Amino acid sequence: MRFVRVLGVLAAASALLATPALAADEIVVGFATAASGFMQAYDKPAQDAAMIRIDEINKAGGLLGKKIKAVFADTKTDQAEGAKAGLAVLDQGADLVIVSCDYDFGAPAALQAQSAGKVSFFLCAESIKAGIPGVGPASFSASVLAAVQGATMAEWAYTKKNARSFYRLLDSWTVYNKGICDGFDWMMPHLKDAALAGSDTFKNDDASVASQITRIKGLPKEPDAIMLCTMMPGAVSAIKQIRAAGIKSMILNGSGVDGSYWLSAVPDLSNFYVPVQGSVYGDDPNPKVTEFNKKYKEVTGGDPSSQYVYPGYVLIDVWAKAVERAKTTDTEPVVAELEKMNGEATLFGPRTFSKELHHQNQGRYLIVDTEQGKPKVVDQWTISEKIPVDYLVSK
Amino acid sequence: MSQRPSVIWRTIATPVILAVLLLAMAALTYQFGSRAFNRTVVEMFINIMVVAGLYVFVGNSGLLSFGHISFMCLGAYMTAWLTIPPVMKSITLKGLPVWLLHTKLPMWVATPISGLFAALFALIVGRVIMRLSGIAASIATFGLLGVVNNVYSNWDSVTGGQGSIVGTPATMNVWNGWLGAAIAIAIAYLYAISRSGLALRATRDEAVAASASGIDIVRERLIAFVVSAFIIGLAGAFYAHFLSIVNPGSFYLRTTFITLSMLVVGGMYSLSGAVAGVVVISTLIELFRNLEKGVSLGGLTVALPNGVQEIAIGIITIVILMYLPTGLTRNQEFSWRGWPLQRRLAPPVQAALKESN
């Protein structure tokens, strides 16, 4: 039974190591996010931004006179570990549980927070499920719905660029991609005279999109705009192939392709448009965003790589405001205060929460235009109408 | 010796010992463990179900299967369809048949149905796959995994596609988890000592002789395949209740390989090996995860870099298999008496002797 004995010792050792520590006169914010695995690339930057806001608040005297203390648990980009990470930060007394960027990976921790009666916030999830429908009434997301991105691009291109014929190209890999195209689909009937010239799908890891390109080339007239609902890493190859085939239509995207890190792969890319919540290129109309970028560089040693850094900052900002107004960190009053926010100004666009929706179904987006491989903010746009919650949930 | 244990006790000693050991673990965890640790133990119990299911097929037939996690997927989704409140289903899973859309069953009814569903599916595909021999069958099961995963990832109106479906009631705790593991162990053991289990092991060790003795290899394999699918279907149902969200990514390569390595490390020809493998690997994973988080030693926090756990588990697995190629239990079953003595005998001879008795 030697081996059983060894087992017993190991089990006892790991149980001892798991003893939690409790905090006293502090407000605890728990990060149940990925510190390893592929989600780390999404979670870490947004988490750094959240920490910058926490630092600012602590330097300015704290929240309700108390310092905010951050505690962390690694989800390891694993759903079962995510639930445990959620419990681990709750056991350390977290009043707010911040979970992974993606709905699928953040939900297990958020569900734990929900059943413990605590507020949870997705760092930057853009699915309608990240909130009431997929977690519960105390769950929020700091970003803007993917559908708003698709709708924004369609309406903006129609109004400002006179686009009338659209082609819809969907990468069916993720729910996020589908979300962009859902928003586009919802907007299309609202645009008088706009027509869908065609629609096609591909998969993110398809080596070639030649057959899709052939169908675009086969159209009687090149479409004014291609709505490309995709994300990294497959986006680069698709964009490169579309341009290499001589298709010059404007390409409309979701925020998932923001960032200049990949542009060298498609030299001299032009007529390429991306909606962003804030500009990482140093030309945001709000000088405070550029200031934030500088601060981010000081703290992390690098520039923000894409706009997905910003929701982390927004998250702490709106939550702290709600706590201040509610004068407590208790869930019910804080949720009530959050739900009162209507066009609450943040560095990265206004935020609105309601009893029906803890996400943004309308939002101000900056439009970044890439010309000759140089991205630049050229405009900003807010969709004229909110995308109905029923439509979003039914998708 | 006059106190030689009774036949019944000798027959059921292994599952009873395993279940009691696990019950002790459950009780200790419930008493002393944090909530996160409780979840770790439930996850371990679910893995025991999966690996016990794998043992039924892999251990008895000697064929490696890469496709059994697809049964976990079938079980988990079936449970989700049966237990998610109809209001939620009618929004997100519009493609479900109407009767299913309006069904809401309690966990203890939905779980066996999910197991049966997986078993039925295994019966259908097994009739084809089990005709193949050796490596061809293994690769065919791998194909099965791919097919199931792709269907569940893309049939949006029924499975919710790549996204997760939420709403399976979170009813898991260590006691339920233990019960699941105990049931899985009981079924696996009963199968192993059954006529069919014995016949299948005969085909594993000496296919030609077994065939000449009148054993229908395809039939025996199919029975094991269906039984194991039932157990793993149950495990899938438990997993859906454990995580409350179901998505196809959870039931793919990662789970396939971690459960297979648990089986091999423990000793794939014995049920005790299957269970021991899960316990040891789970314990090691948890230990290294805690070391990654950091341990304070007299005011000094020492932490391993993130990612060491995966590397360490790989290395430990290799070392175990170098020194114990037949696994931690050397393919022996736990029994009350004579255990250390039996271990000194060469395992195949031992196994053959035991079966011929």
C-alpha cells in the first residue's frame, strides 16, 4: 500500500496549500482571468488597463475611503479551471469578479460569482450572452456588442461612402464573427436602396479562400463594400488573398482586426475600415486617450496592441462610479446604479446599461481607415437606432 | 488458512475497496477542502467515470480508442437538451424537436437517458467500427471523434454551434460526484467479471485461440463498446451539471489525451489502474497548479513559472512509464489479501492464471 500512502500525503499537501486568505478593510476586486494559455493574449492587456484605473482610484484616495485590492486567479484558458478561479477570488472576499474576455471562457467564473450573489464583469466579451441571458442579472460586459460593429460599418459606409452594394463574407469559426454579420444583417433593411450582392462563408483556418473570391469576381459588378466578419489569425490571409485577386472594394471589418502588428503582411493595404472604441495610433480625438496610451506604455513597457485594451479601463471606471453612487459594494444597489447609467461618459465612448441589457447595443465607434498600410482615424459614428435585444438574443 | 475470504467478498472486493477509498476522499474534501478544492475533487470523480468507461473498452479489448470522448459530448448535450428550462431553449436552440423543446427533466432522470443515448449511438456506429481490426479500429474511433465534434460545432440550431449553451442546473457536489464514480466503477467491474468481459480479454491476449474456442470477437467488442459508451455518456451528463455550460470544445483532443494518459499511467488492463491513474494525475496537476500560484516559506513566496505544470505532468508520465511500463498498479486489481505478494509475479502469467481459475 506504499503507493496509496504516497497518494494520501500528496492529497493532504495540496489541501493545505489551498487555504484561503481573507482581507479586512479593503475593497477586493478579483480577477479570474487567464494568465496562461491562448486567452492570456486577450486578458492580460485589458487586465493591465483595469489595474491602471485601480491605481488611479487608489492614488486619489480610494473608493468609499477604502483602498481597492486586486486578487488574481488563473483560469489557464480552461473552463473547469475558470469556475475554480472564480471561487478562489470569491473566497478571498472579492466584491467584483472580473472574468475572461471571451464568453465561453469567462462564463464558468461569472456563473460562480452569480450564484454567490456578486457582480461579475467580462473584460471585453462581445456576445449578448455575456450578461443577463448567459449568466444572470448581476453580470455585465465592459465592451460593445459585436453586432454593433457590423451595423456601424454598414451604416457608416452607406452614409459617408455612398456604398450601395454589399457583399457579406463570414468566417463561421467563432460566435464573435457571426455577431458582426448579425449586426450587418439587421442594418441592411434599414438602408434604402442598399442591396446585398452576395453572401459567402469560410473558416478561419482555411488556407485558401480562392473559391469565395472567384464568386465575388464573378459578380456582374464589383461590390462597393465587402463586409468581412472575421478575426485573427485567419483574417490576414483572407484580406491578402482578396487584395491579391485585384478586388478593390472597400473592406469593412469588426474591431477584431484592429492593430498595426499584422499590416506588414499585406503591404500597401488600402480602402480598409475598422471600428474602434479608442485609437492606439496616437490620433484619438480625445487627448486623454493618448495620455492613457502613454501611461499604459510606462506600466507595461509597450504600446497598446489593439483597442481591446480599453474595455478593462472602462470596466473599473463604471463599476467604481456605481459603487460611489450606491455608497456600498453590495450587489443589489450597485447593479441598480449601473442600470441607471444612460450614456455615461467614459474615455472610450459612452456606456448605457438597463434592466434588459448589460451590454451596449449602440455605441460610438471611431472609424480607422488604413491607406497605403497606414491606419488613421478618419471619422466617428454611432448607429442611428439601437439594435433590439430580442433580435440579438434570438441569434 | 481458515480465514480465507468468502467467494462473494473476493469477487466484489476491488470495487468496494475503490469506492470506499474514494468515499473517504470525498468526506475529507467536504470537511476540510475549500470550495475550489471541492470542485477539483468533483472533476476528478468525473474523470474517474470517463476513465473507468475507457477501461471497459480499452482495457478488456486491448484496442486503443480515441473516440470515446465523443460519447461524453453526446451525453452532455443530451442532458443540456433535457434539463435546460424550456424558456431558454426556445430562444437559443430553435431547431430542437418540439417535444424536446418543452421537456424539463430532473437530473436523476436526464442522466440515465443521456447514458442510454450515447450507448444507442455506440451500438449503431460500433457495428461498423468493431469489424475493423487493430490500428484500423483505433483510427476509425478517432474519425468518429472528429465527425461528432464537427457536427456538434456546426449544427447551430440544435447545439448552439461553437458557442456554449448555458442553463444546465449546477447540481454537482462531491457526494453526487462520488456516487457517479462508484456507479461507473460498479458497472465497469461487473462487465469485466462477466462472461463477455472474460471472453473479450481472451481475444485481447490470444485472438486466434479465442476465436477457435468459439468467441465472436466482433460481438464481444461491440458489447464492451456500448457499455463503455453508456458510462462515458453518464460522465458527460455529470460534466454538464458540473460546469453548467456545454460547448463542443470541451470534448475534443485535450480531454481525449489526458484521459487516455490517465488510463495508461494507472495501468490500462485493470480497473484499479484506471482509478489510480486518475487520482495520481489529478493530484499531481493540482499540486503543480498550487506551486505555480506560489507557496510561502517563512515569509518568502516561491512560485513556479506558469506552464510548468503541463511540462511536469508530461515528464512524470514518461518517468512512470519508464519504470512501470504496465502502469502504477502493474495491471493488478486492488484486493484485500495477498496484494503485495501477487505483485511480485510476472503480470501476464498472473492474469492468465487468475482468469483460468
